[in-house]
Amino acid sequence: MRRLLIKAATGHFRKHPLQAAFSVIGVALGVAVFVGIEGANGSALRAFDVSTRAVTGRTTHHIVGESLGVPGDLYRVLRIELGIRWSAPVVEGFVFVMPGPRSPSPAGARRRFRLLGVDLFAESSFRDQLDPRTSSIDLAGLMTRSGISLSGPSARELSVEPGDFLRVVVAGHPHQLEVVGLFEPQNDFERQASADLLVTDIGTAQALFGLGAGISRIDLVVPPDLRDEPETALRPIRDALPPGVSIVRPEQRSAAAEQMTRAFRLNLRALSLLALLCGAFLIYNTMTFAVVQRRPTLGILRALGATSRELFAIVLVEAAIVGALGSALGVPIGSALARILVDRVAQTVNDLYFTVTVSVVSVPLSVLAAGVILGIGAALVAAFGPAAEALRTEPRSALDRAELEGRLHRAVPLVTAIGLALAAAGSACLLLPLTDLVSSFMGLFLVLLGLACLTPATTLLLMGVLTPVAGGLFGTLGRFSARSVVAALSRTGVAIAALMMAVAVTVGVDVMIQSFRGTVDRWLSNSLPADLYVTSPQALVDRFSATPAALDDADVAVLRGLKGVDRVTTVRSVRVNSSVGPVQLLAHDLVEIGHTAFRLKDGDPAQAWPAYERGDSVLISEPFAFRHRLDLGESLSLETPSGVRSFRVAGIFYDYATEEGTVLLTQKMYRELWSDRGITAAALYLRETSQDIAVDSAPSDAELERVKSAAEAALGGELVIRSNGLLREQSLRVFDRTFVVTGVLRLLAVLVAFVGVLAALTALQLERGRELGVLRALGLTPREVWTLVTTQTGLIGLVAGLLAIPVGLVMSAIMIHVINRRSFGWSLEMTISAQPLVAALALSIGAALLAGLFPAYKMSRTSPAEALRGE
Amino acid sequence: MRGDPFIELLELSKSYQEGDRTHVVLDRATLAIDPGELVVLLGRSGSGKTTLLNLVSGIDLPDEGGVVVDGVSLHELSERERTLFRRHRIGFVFQFFNLLPTLTVEENLLLPLELSGRLGKQERERALELLDRVGLGARRASFPERLSGGERQRVAIARALAHDPDLLLADEPTGNLDADTGREVLDLIDSMTRQEGKTLVMATHSREVAHVADRVFRLDHGRPVELSDIDLVPPARQ
């Protein structure tokens, strides 16, 4: 391309570097949010994958049962009767480790570890942790002295050395275990993999978890010569498996983790793309300005013989450069953001899905490349419109501004029609009976884009109302300010749309979170009828792993005997295999209380509860029904030790505890079928202290504390005993933690929009320099110029805020009723309060005013002589 | 015997930096203009006419020397004081009309009155009367984009006089108009300022404008030099 042509055409950005800088920052922020979120998500998933692989080693297959594990006898059958030497038994679970006496960590700061119990004789071909070449483990000590080993870095963090004793809490019971050796990770992968790992002898682990002869699983390494046809090798094993036990491949665990968190990650990704969308608006804005302001230059170039294609290409190349610079800046910011976000993402994953410790944060090259491509792509897409505008430039020196604006005003009906069409297409995506999330997000984005296209028309309508108001308040200058917004609609429209979009995201997310929180709060109030809840720390840690029973019938009898305790109900929570895969089974012994604690969404309570209590039916939670497409009257088969049993679905209850969902069965039936008398948690109902129903009959804090202390003293150990108030508070705290990342993203989207408005207003005021120069010549003081510009930016903020409220509410309705349902299957009640709407309006006006400060300052400082001289 | 001058330029100097070079626009310029006088400043493009008007209006400040208007030393005033002086005492007519596109003709007209805080009933009637006098009374609700160049400049003249200033500054008021329209506009400026008894300083590069002036100056090497009638006769007729 010709050098002088490029120089003439691109002189604008050299003359106004700030405008170019705003665009670059907009892209950079958008790309940074995307890279940050993907990096944090990916790091959390990789951490899970890595730690899974650490305990998997060279294993090719796992033999797994339900959460009660695999009968220990099965290993004997495989090893001795079938002669499968390539098998090894494993006991795995989570424990808490207290820091050593020399540790700088506070005494109460316990850390969660994965405890792996292995058979030292069968182990050598499976895992490297006990390899004598990389470890200094006293194997005899491991077996004979109930010793444990851990990685060197973990030992140093805990300030323990071989020979020291570690305090390990299992199922609420503390144990002192001797450190008999350390294994040293050889690389970053191993360091991550062993960050939360304790290895011990299988016998020790069985004793700690109270499994008796039971084991968690049996690992298999199919010999290399049999790997071509593993099924042939595995067939005799399959034939020997009892009901409820199956063979799975190790990668299925990571795949399950990925599947489990898919909706969560997709939601975050969508939010990060929303930030990029705001960034794209920003580029569109700047490129439009750049083209419009350069029309005379472009016209002259056309008159001198530059082809329209050359001008089109120049604008696109400029956009690509802005995109590339923004991406180059955004990628390192995103990598840093990933490090900030990863803890929050990992916390949510821990709270909602599975245990993971992220010690290595890395953003893969693919994510960085995707960020760069998205940045440049967004810039090119956004610049396409302005480039087409440049393409249409007539070969004459200048096009009248008024004519240009007039053309845009005439195009408003068309833009509105396009907006309505986009919104209709988006609504179709949302209303069609589809279930996939990609179509839901596409629908959401189309609706948002469609509504953004309505901005010019709605701005004209609103300004029609606001202009007389501004005139009444500030006289001719007020009307001047208001009309300037309409007169420069080609510029203000985009700024309003960008700000509206960001504020709408805030309204949408706020209303969604508020509705969600309100629903969960009401559900918690309803489903926590007891006064005190007793469980083990493990039950709270990882509901998807083997959960040893915290209590037994004797413990419950003790609890029932405590002074002040009226009733005790219990639940056993286990994972069992079913016709739809592994499911979380809750075996309750509650009867009439359950009727209020589990509110039915589908099913007639008069029929559902008796059917459930008979034991031939189950109740399933709403997300479970959604996930597995199960409806009332259909059957669900559960694998029990005594064979597969089919249960009819008698009711579907509201439940927000997990997105995986749960199945409710009577404890009586569970005990009969599974022969497991363990108890995961108990609920204590205290005696009412007052007979007067007018008086609040809830037990006093002192009474709760007294019974709690009595229970702790009677049961010993480190059980978790919480009042329903505390439990509710903690649950809501977890809920709030879950939305911390969302909050950060929302903030970043607003930041992008803020830069957008700043860029738009700066460019707008730059363009209005001559007008303001005239006003200064007519006697407007710098302070009045300031007021004028600020009134205009305030109006832009007001219009954006007013438009953002309905758009935000539409967005939240889509998130609540479509995205959330298709992601998690939860019914949420939409709650709208004035607070987020008022806050949004304040945010919009505040952001616009703040963004207007710089151009207002700049214009008020510009010499009128300079402004009148023009560019 | 002349009385006190209305405008005095006292050894006025102004220069601009252009890269490494300093471009001197006004070099110790001295001039005195009487009240009610109509003065025309001639000069080629870039000779410093606009700069001189900017200094007289207080829009710009001199590097050296000073400007006194009606006894007020503008160069000694603050930015705000100069702006307020301009607001109340000076009217402007520009080459490119510079009407505010988002205000109607009437609103453009009333803006200086509103700025000076004198938008009463009487003042409004007087301003609208001015609009009638420039022949655009029927177009008061129109936006500037609907007017021709000549009409826009007539509105600008009415606007410049709307708040009853003592001094009218016109910068190439016919420079963007065809010859016939330019003459009409010039006659209008002449008649209206004389009727209102205003002082007028008009910058132009057109010698034809000179016939309306009481005195004509040419900016020569940064200084105003008064031209005689002989100087003003076009070369072909001399």
C-alpha cells in the first residue's frame, strides 16, 4: 500500500493518540478478562486432573463401588482365585492435618489432604511415591508404626520432618501419625500432584476411615501385552464383580470433573465474553469517530484517486493494529488476573464440586492464542461498519455533519427493525425447547445486541422528554446540552449503548444473584427445621468421595439422652450407582418433619409421602430430575449389595444444595438393602422452653450452647456441631463466595464500558471544540463550559441508566428462567427490589460524569482562539 | 479634537511558535479607535487580522503591550473577567457564521442575552425585533441547517447585537458568501451598527468592503497602517 496514502489517512491517530489509546485499553481489558477467567478455570481443572493422576499413577482401570467402597474380599478373589497380579487395593479419602509444632501457621489452621492407603507389596508397578529412588521412606515404619509419608515441600510447609508426629483428624477423630519419610517431586507437575497427598499403608487407612476390611477401589494395570484387547483381559474380572461394583477408566474421573463444572465454567466464560463485547463496542465507537472525523481527508484522498477499497482496507488494518496492541497488552494482564481469580474459582469449585488445591497457575498457549484471536477478531468485526462507511466516502472534500447525522436519523427505523429482528431471533433460541447452554448464551447475546440496536430510537424518545426538563432547569444551555446528545447521535448513541450494556449486566447479575439468594435463603429456612446439626468435617469436605460415617446408633442414643433434647433425626449420605450413573443418596429417618423440610415441586404430597414411606418409591431433587430427565411415576434403579432395585419417583422436591441433585430414600429401606448402619449427620430438636405459643419458642443461645457442649463432651472427637442459624449463615456465606468471581467480572465489564464512555466523550468534545470556542467567544466562562459538558455527560449517563434497567431486567429474567434452568435445573423466584435499580442508575450517571471530567477539564482549559482556529 | 478613544492598542505584540521558528504576527502595534467608529482592517490571509480581533475581544492575550477597551485594560484582567467583559460588551460575527446547530434561530439569538443574565421580556422583544430587521422573523423556529449561508450570517449579525454590546467585532463576515449576498450582509452590518451607535472593527481581505468604513487600516509587518482614499482605489483605476 502507498506510504503517503497511509500517512495521510492515519494522521488522525497520530494527532489524537489518546483516542487510539482508549481503544487499545478497551481491547486489552476485554482480552484480559477472557484470558484471566479461562486461565483460572483451566488451572483449577488441571489441578484436579494432576492430583487425580498422582494417585492414579500408571493405573489403566479402577474397580469402583459406591461410596461405601469395594468389599475387601473382592481383592482376595481377584488376586488369589483369578490370579490377577496386576491389581492393587486402594483406600482413599480426605483428612485434616494440623500444622506441626514448629509451623508458623496458627494452631487452629488445619489443612485438607488426600490420604492414600496402598498395599506396599502390590504397589511397585502402580505409583512412584514409594519408589526408593525418589523417596526416603521407611517402608517398615509405614507398615508397622502406622506411619505416613508426604512430599518434601508439604512437609516443609507444615514444618515437620521424618520422625515427627502429625495430628490428623479423620471423621472428627484426631490421630497422631508418625512421618516416616518424604518423597521429593521431580518437577512442577509432581509438585502440584503431591501438594495435598499423604501416603500410608492400606491397613492404617482402613483403620483411620473405619472401613474394616473394605477398600475404596482396586487399581488395575493391564499388562502391555494385553492392552490391545483390554476387554478380553478384563472379562473374567467383570464376571466376578458383585452388584454395585464396576470398572472405569481413570480419565473418566477427570472427565466427570470437567462435566460437573461445565455449566459453572461456561457461565464464567459467557461473562468474560460480555466484557469483550463491551470492548468491541469501544472499538466500534473509536473507529466510527475516526472515520467520521476524517471524512474530509478521506474525501480528498478519494478525489486524488485513492480507491474506496484502499480506504476500506486502511480502516480495517488500523482496527487490526488496535486489536493486536490491545491483545498484546491484555494477555499479560489476563495472566496476572488468572492468578488473582484462581483462588476464588478454586474456592467455588471446592464449595460446590470437588476438593482441589491449586498450587500452579498457568495459562496455556491455546488460551493466550484464543485471547489474541478474539481481541483482533472483535476489533475487526467492530471496525467493519466504520470501514464500510469509509468505503462509501464520496470523492469530494467534505460531507456536511448535519447531512451525516440526518442520514443516521433516517436510518434509525432500520436499525430499530434490525434490533427487533435480532431480539426476536434471540428469544426464539431461548424459547425453543432446547437444553444446551451454547444456544442459551447465543440467545442471550442476540437479545442483548438487539436491545442495544434499539438505543438510538429509545434515546431519541427519552431525549424528547428530557430536553424540556433540561431547558427548564438550565435554560438555553440546558436545551443546548440535551440537543447536542441527539444532534451527535452517531457518536453519543454508541457511547450510550456501551454504557447501557455494562450497566444492564450489573442490573441483570444483581437481580439474578438477589433472586437466587432470596430463593436459597427461603429454602434454607424451610429445610433446616432442627435446632442443632451434628456431622463430621469430612461430610463437609467432599461429598463426592467416600464419606465415613460420623456417628453410629450408639452415638444417636447418647444424643437422644442429652438433657433438653426432644428428638433426634438422622441421615446417611452415600454415593451409589444407579441406572443414570453414580447418584448421591440421602437416607433419612425423618417422617412428618420431612414433609415441611422437603417442599414438593411436583407430586401430590398426600400420595407422594405415603409412597416414599412405604420404601418402594424415592423422592428426587429438582436438579436431579432435570439432569437425568426423570419425571413423576418413572423409575430409577439403584445398585444395592443385594442386587439392582427399582424405585418409582413419587415426588420432585426443591433443593439448592447441589447442582448434581440427590435422591431421597427412607433410612429403614436403605439399611435393609445396604446393611449399612452408619450415620452421616444428626439433627437435634430441643425441647420447647415455653408453653405459650405467643412467645418465641426457639431455644435461647445459652441453651443451644449448653446442649452443644454436652454433645461434644458425650461424643468426643472433632465433630462439627452447628445451630441452624450458623448453618444457614455458613451456607449463605458459601453462596456469596460463589458469586465473588461474578462480582469481579461485572466490575471489569463496567470498567471497559467506562473507558468506552471516556473515549466517546473525549472524541465528542474534541469534535465540538469549535462549537465550544464560539460559546467561549460569546462569553461562556470556562466554568460554564465545564457545566455544559458535564450536563451533557450526565444526560448520557441518565439515558444509559434508564435504558439499562429494562434491559438488565430482561437479562436477569433470561439468566434466571433459561440459563440457570438449563445449567443447573433450579427454579428460582425472580425478586426485584428498588436497590439494584437505583444503584444502576447512580452507577450509570456516576460513570458518565466521571468519564466526562477529563473532556470537560480539557475543553474548559482550551483557549477559545485555539478552538475557533479549528483543527 | 478627538475625545478618549474607545479602543487603544498599546505596543501590542503577539507571536506564535512554529517548530523552531517564531512567527511574529503583531509587532508593537499601536492603534486608537473612537466610540461609534467603523474601522476596517485589511490584510492578506495570515497577516494577523484574526489575532488582532482575538486580542481586542480578550479571547487571546498579547505577549507584550496591552489592549484598553472603554478604559478597561483587558490584558490586566483574569480569564474569567475578560470572559465576562466579552459577554456583556462585545458582539461577534464570524466568517463561518458559527451558529450553534442544535439551537433554533431564536435560541441562538437569545443565547448572549441569557448568558449576560438580561433575558427579560423587553430584551427578548428587542432581540426578536432585530431578527425582523434582518428579515428572518419568520424563521425563528428553524434550525441553522435549514438556512442559506446569507441567512445564517444575518442571524449571526442579529445575535451579535442582541445583547446590546458597545463593540462589534466581525471577522471576514462576507468571506464565505457570494458577492451579492456579501454586499447585502455588509450593508446590513453598516446600517445596523450605525443606527445602534456601536463601534465596529471588521477584519477582511476584500478592499471592496472598505467603502463602508470610517477608517481603513492595513496590517503591514504586524502593524496597522492607515490607508488614504487614494490607497483604496483599485490599481486599475489609479
